Amino acid sequence: MYHSQLAPPGWSLERRGADAGLRLTGDWIALETGVRHVAVIRGILKEAVGAESLQIDSRDLGHWDSALIAFLLGLRQEIADAKQPFRLDESGIPEAARRLLALATEGTGSQAQAPAAAPATLFARVGTLAISGWHQTGRHCRSSPA
């Protein structure tokens, strides 16, 4: 994709009584248009102060990749960390983006599994084999007739 063919990523916030709508526009391509800084997200949320919910509208969204996912994850995190968090309605984002968000946050809840143990080093594997071999040799020697 050529940079000149992309529309810059954008957003606008519209207040609707106790709710707010966040309209996403343009192309959100990490390599071409960059990833939004957390200060941008904080600015959006500052405009939404007092809202009970924030609904995302992506009708004018163009091409997107991980830049959009990073923005949405940042938005989720900033809302969760807010002194007065509000509901985030993500029903207006593309289905594929919702699936990626689900994958990105899978296992991050309170029931997350402990990380797998690091694979054994070559030294540890050789040592384990040597000890195993030594034990096998010892059993063989004890069971052999003298």
C-alpha cells in the first residue's frame, strides 16, 4: 500500500446526553500511519468525562491492522484505569477486530495460567541424560551375575 493512497487516521467525539460516541475514520496502518500515542487516548477520554458509556462507530474506518488493535487495547486499559470508568461499547467495530481483541486479551483475567517453564538448557539436558544413564548402568551392574 502506498502512503499517498491512505487517508490519515482520525476520530471525533460526539456527546449524546449521558453517552458519547467515538467515530473512527481513515486508515489505521501501523507501518504507514503509525500507532496512536497514549496521550491521544487520554485526550479523547478527557473529552468524554462524565459520560456513562462510550460507543465506537467505525462506519468511516478504512484499512486497518495492528494500529487499530493497539489503539483499542489502549482505550480499554485507560478506561479501566480511570477514576470513574464507564462502559465501552465495541459493537460498532469490525468483527475481525473484535476477534483479535478477544485473542489479545485471552488469559489476562484472574484465572490466567502461570507461564510455562523455560525450556531446559543444553547443559541441563545433557546432565539429565548423564544421570539417567548412570542410574541405568547401576541397575544393570547390580542385576548382573558376578
